[in-house]
Amino acid sequence: MYLCLEITTRQRMYLYLFNPDNDMAMGNNSAYYRAPASALKMASDLACLPAWLAPPGESLIAVPQKETVRQWMSRQDLAPDVEWTTPEEGIHACRAIRPWGWNTALVNRLKQMNAAESLLPDDTQLARIRQLSSRVRAVELLSGMAGTAETCGASRACGSLEEIDAMVKTGHDEWQTPHRLLKAPWSGSGKGIRRVDERGMDVPTRNWCRRLLATQQAVIVEPRYRRVTDFAMEFYADKENGVSFIGYSLFQTDEKGTYRGNLLMSDERIMTELSRYVPTNLLEEVKATLQARLSTLLHGDYAGCLGVDMMICRFDSKPCYRLHPCVEINLRMNMGVVAHGIYARWIATGSEGIFRVEHFSSAEQLQADHRMQKEVHPLTVRDGRIIEGYLPLTPITADSVYRAAVWAHPVNG
């Protein structure tokens, strides 16, 4: 995906862009799409986030106000070894651009900044990435993976209201729950989802489905299970060498499915937690199956990080806990990869923690909480790694309302 310019003295750097509206932009599929104000604010406040994973000494991080970021980072006990730049400057001083995710609107904005064509995917590549990013691919990937007693999961991509009605009203015995989830093929994390019970669709939900059928040509219908634990397997896709496993991601969501945070712990510890519910050999089998299927699906068309969201669900009949092996596919950088990288690179041996992304109702509320967290959880760093305490990963300025931060503690402390 990332084509390189001839390397000169200035063009040795990778430019990282945080565009969390990527999935919404894909759903809109217009070069002129503009994210809602909340997504733009999140992108601005958390623009520094990729710096904590970027290769030290060779990375440019695009931020709205580089001097503000430089001053903030210079006062911190721990900071990444990167250069801060603006998007307009960075695109002319890099050998490759690495955004959170590629979409048509982002490419159009970069072209308006006079980014070199060789740094950008072309229309054919963008169309293929969008196709691969659809939730319909998760429907296809799930097929054949949930056929054992220890697994669960079913989904159907419907192309008409009549088909949606049929899937909502029938199959209760097969899916072991009368409750349904309706999903848009493309939408933001935790968005584009409607819940339906045994009474069927109400008028607003039916109208929502009509709009999706007109704009995205499908609605995905799934059973709504009793979720116990959310987790993911994170992968890296190479155009030539297939898909490799990065690690596990154990994360938290709210009742609407919106991401709230990741536990910072080793893969071994995460597997120990998951093995309370499902056998470890089942996890290994699912991992191997996904690597093979994803390598075939993505071969030559996508390079970069991706995650497959999963969950453990509870049932009344035995086995009481079952693995759903493919809830979503996030074909882009994601918070699970961020958390995995933060744990590996920044958390001291013998410590664990949590990584959270939070929104506050006002800048004053965030500043007050920031002061309190610093006082209650003072930071201890040794040899460039966090032993315990609170570390904000993004600047807390006079107008910040989003925060990405880490809280760590010794495992036996």
C-alpha cells in the first residue's frame, strides 16, 4: 500500500496521520465527505496517539499545532522519540504516509495539499480497500467457523426489507435468542447498529434499513448474544508474505458497543483470562484459520494492521460459554494494536494496566480530572518504562475534551 519516493536527506521519514473518522468516511464514500464536529475534535485532541507506536527516530507525527505538542511533551516524564509536524509540511518530507485508515475523502484532502501521487493509493486500490472493509466480509469469513459446540455466531447480509423481516422473525431456535442486531455494512466503531427484539422492527428502524439499502445496498442481521468478554486477535497483512499474528487485545465496551479501553497485559495473561471460559486450543485453531483465510482474502490488496473482534458469550445450555470467532473485521490501525504496542514498548516487566480513550463534557472537567489523576496515581518510570501511575498520551490543553491515557500498576503491588 505504501509506495516510496526516492529517499533524500529529508525523505527518510514515515508520516503518521490519525483519522478516526475513517469508517464513517467509507460509509459516505464521497471525496468531499467531512466528518462531524465530534470526530474532528477527537482527531485533533488525539493526533499524538500514533507517536507511541511509531518507529523512533524515523517518524513524523501530523498534529494541528506542533509547537503546543512539543512544549507539552518536553515537560513529560516519558515521551516518544519522533518529530512533530503539520499535515501540510509532513507530506513533503516523508517517504510514505501511514494513516489510521485509507479512504477516498482522506486521499482527496491530501491531494489538495499537493501530496505526491506516489504516496497515495489510486482509485482502484481505494475501491478494493473499501470492499474489503465492509461488514459483509465478516459475514463471509464467519461462514464455516462457528460450527462446533464450543463456538457461536451467525450473520446474514440482507438486500431487501422482506429478507430482513424474515431473518428477524424466524430462526429463534437455531440462533438460541429472539434478539437481533442490525448493522450497516460501513459505519464508525459502535455506530450503525440497531437492536431488535422478538416484536420485530419499529417504524424508525424500518426507515433506517430503507436508507441503508438505498445507500449501502445491504443490512446485516445477526443474533444478539449475552456477551461476557470482548477481545480481538490483531494481525499484520503484508502484500507478499501474507498475514502474521501480532497478538491479543482484551478490551472494554459500553452497552452500546462503543469502545472504552484496553487492558495492558501480556498475550499469555490474556489467554489465561480467556481460558476461564474456552479452551486455549480452540483459540489457537481459530487463529490459524483466520491467518489462512485472511491471507487469501487480502493477498496483494492490503498492507497494514487489522483486527478481528471476537467475544465470549453465555448460554443456558452446555457448554455455557462459547466463542464467537468473528464479530467484526477492522481493516485499519485500531486501538487494540495501539494497546498491544504500548504494553510491549512502554510498560515495565512486572506491571500491567489499562489504556483508555475518554470524552469529557468540557475542557474544565478534563483538566480537573487530569490534576486529580496525577495526584492520586503519581507516575513512576524506570529505564523508559512505566512501573506505575498515570500517563496522559495526548496533551491536555485549554480546549481538550478527549484524552488517551495509561494507568499502570505492579502486578503484585
